[in-house]
Amino acid sequence: MGTIPRVLLLALLSLIGAFLSPADASLADCRLIETFVTGARGTVPWTSGTECCGFVQGKRNVTCDATGRVISLSWGPTAAEAASGTNALSAAGTSLSTLAGLTELRVLSLVNNTLTGTAPSWITSLSKLSQLYLTNNQLTGMPDLSPLASTLTILDIGSNSFSGNLFSWVTGMTALQELWVGRNAFSGPLPTSLANLRGLRFLVLQYNQFTGSTSFISGFTNLQALVVRDNKFTGTFPDTSNMPYLTALQADNNGFTGPVPASLAKNTYLIQLSLAGNGFSGDVPNLSGLANLRYINLASNPSISGTLDNLLPAALTTCYLSGTGACATALSAVPVQCRIAQAGVSTCSGAGSSTGGTGSPSSGPASAPPPSSSGKPGAAGRRRAEMSTVAGKVVAAGVVGAWILAVI
Ligand SMILES: *[C@@H]1O[C@H](CO)[C@@H](O)[C@H](O)[C@H]1NC(C)=O
Ligand SMILES: *[C@@H]1O[C@H](CO)[C@@H](O)[C@H](O)[C@H]1NC(C)=O
Ligand SMILES: *[C@@H]1O[C@H](CO)[C@@H](O)[C@H](O)[C@H]1NC(C)=O
């Protein structure tokens, strides 16, 4: 009669073992994701009850660590949902909060869903979170992410419905390397304590209503991409001499005044320089040493003056200079791509008599600014078209530049 207790004991031991094994911990994380998916009226895309680690399907994927805990989760609409404009995740409601149990998460991407309201506060309890992508939702609020200040390196909340001042807690997120807040309705000046974020590589703020000075940006020595276009910034442009890695600079359609910074001549990785639609004035600095520069747009800065002779690098593939007061004494003095009609370079009036001098500014551009580069706010559609053209052109020029241009 000793056999029955022994069977019970073995059963009990295997139950305990089942609870403790790493494989089961992984299944626990996968079960949380299943609860979330079914709560969002979706269909679990793996055999329910099995491992989800390594799952990849379109924009959805799950990655686990060696013990089977989920460390990365990306969940966007399926291709069919994206095509039909329906989106299961928008119906997730409270089931979204089951993801709070994924306490080993490093990467969370809920891009392209139709999340509304304030982003869930449980995100702040994911104490190892390093990358958070909430791009292209309809969010109007964010929880204070300060609890993640030492871990969060990438915050992408672009293309949402945020308004008002930039969240003050952002200035304390000192591990940040990438801050993407473009295409929202943020307004007001940036807090100067944003200068605390010394490790920033990407600062991407385009299409908001930010005002005031950007001078503190000159301290971001790791910056690769500075995208402040289509805001209401004013004042002189920050010095870029201490940004050796700067690759893309887009500052179009703001209220910048003063000189085009001569420090740009030192940014030898620069691929794209776009300053159109501002109030820059004075001579164009000598950028001829920028061997990687492919795209330059200085259009619609009527107070830029002087000659352009031998100031621009030969390898340019796109050049817009219309609507400036700068001119060339002869077309041969500017790169080939600046000579075509759309580039809008004018020949200095009295050319030939002012040999090699600073030249007198022409009364206006030789041709109308191309639609894609005329820099007045309010034509977002046209500028989008411009960006995709740029992306196409710069793809060949450099990986970082191509990537940033492609995603903006
Ligand atoms: C997971 O999905 C995200 C978002 O679509 C994507 O950026 C990432 O490269 C994907 N990862 C894998 C391993 O497929
Ligand atoms: C989000 O949507 C855009 C536009 O439809 C698409 O290009 C992009 O690949 C999507 N990204 C993800 C992660 O779903
Ligand atoms: C610009 O600098 C280059 C050297 O990088 C020089 O050859 C060229 O003459 C300069 N152009 C002008 C107009 O000073």
C-alpha cells in the first residue's frame, strides 16, 4: 500500500518542478501575450499554449532571452488590418495591461496602432526598458517616465496628438540617445535643461510649434541627426563645431536669423543640410570641404548674399538656392547639380566685371523656387513629397542619413 503515496509524491514533485523550470517561465510570458491578443479581439498567431519566442510575422515579433523570458515585443497591425484601416489593438482596452507582467522587456514597440488617451502607466514598471516606440498612434498624454531614467535610450513618440510644452520629465532622462517627438502639436520653448541629455544622437522634433532658442543644442557632441524643421524656432542657429558625427541637419521653415554657421564646414560627415525658409543672412560659408554632402537647400532665405563661387562641394546631387540673394559669377563656379534650372541659382548682376569679388547680390532668384523647396509652412503634403524624393536620393549616399531621411 506504499505505492499510492509515492505516486502522489512524484506528481507533487513534478508539479513543483514545472513551476520552477525556466521553460515554464517563458511560457508564462507567452501566456500574458496571448491574453493581451485575445483581449484585443485578435487571434493568437501561434499554437496557443506553446512557446512564442522567436515569433516573427510582418511587423509583429517576440524575442526572448536564454531563460525564455520575453525581452522584446513588437506588435503592430497585420497587413490586412493596416489595409482595411481596422486595428485589433485599438480594442485592447484593459488586456493591454497584461503586458505589464513582461518585466524583462528591453524593447516595446506598439507602432501604428490606434492607441488613444494617455499611454499606459505600467510602462514605468518595466524596469529594464531601453527602447520604447509608440510612433503613429493617437496618444494625447504620457506617464512620467522618470523611473526609467537610467535605462531608456530610445523614446519615439512621433506622429501622435501630444500638445502643450514638451514633458518636463524628458530633461531627466539622461540615458537617452534618441528622442523622436516629431509630427505632434507640441508648443512653447524647449526647456534649456534638455542640455542635460549629453548622449543624444538623434534629436527629431519636426512639425511641431516649438518656439524660442535652440542655442543649448551646441552641447550635444554625439549628435548625428538634428531635425527641427517646421517649427517656430527663432534666434541664431547653434554652433555645430563640436558635433563631429553630424550627418543630417534639417532646420527648414523656422524663424532662424543671423549667419549660416561657419562651423558647418567642420561637419565632415554631413550628408544633408536643409535650412530653407528662414531668415538667415550674410555669406554662405565655405562648405567645399564637405565631401559627403549630397543635399543642400538654402532656398527662401532672402537675406543670404554674396557669391557662391567655389563654396559648395562637387558631389552634391540636390541643390536648391532660389529665393536667396546669393549668386554665382558664372555657372561653372557652382556644382553641376546647382546649375540646373530647379536649383534656382542666379548669375550675379554685372557678372564678369566683379571678378572674384564678393559680388553684388542679385535682385532676386533667376527662377521661381521649386514647389518642393519653397519654405512656407502650410504645405505639408508638398514637403512630404520632397522628403521622399530626398530619401530616394540619399539612400545611396550614407546609411545613417538614408535611414533618418527614410523614416521622417
Ligand atoms: C520586430 O518588429 C520591429 C517593428 O516592426 C522591427 O523594427 C524589428 O526589426 C523586428 N525584429 C525582428 C527580429 O524581426
Ligand atoms: C507603420 O506604418 C507605416 C506606414 O504605413 C509603415 O511604412 C511602417 O512600416 C509601419 N511600421 C510598423 C512598425 O508597423
Ligand atoms: C574653400 O575652401 C577650399 C579648401 O577647402 C578652397 O580650395 C577654396 O578656394 C575655398 N573657396 C573660397 C571661395 O575661398
